[in-house]
Amino acid sequence: MTTTELWCDRCGEPASAAHPGCAAARQLEPPRFCPQCRRRMKVQVLPVGWSALCVEHGEMRG
């Protein structure tokens, strides 16, 4: 199954627009919005990484 990102995972705006600030912050921060449905995710930052949970699409880890 292929996933198409429709939304920016940092600010929640359409991914087709330019997001230079989001691209820079993405290097250091976990995603805050689900890229598939634009819902705000529950994010937990740990010393060894992060996990983000979307109620619709499940968990992502990094």
C-alpha cells in the first residue's frame, strides 16, 4: 500500500505548498499532524526517539 502525503506533518497545511520552516524543523522535531488525515497526533518524545499516534492511522516511530 502506497501512502501519499497530503498534509504537512508539522503545521497541518497542504503539503503541496512550500514549507521551508517546516523542512528545517522536521530535522529536529517529531511530526505533530497526521500527513494522511490532518488530525493532531499524540506525540511522546523519549531519549531514544519519538512516537506519534493518530487515532485513524495508527502509530509512527522515529
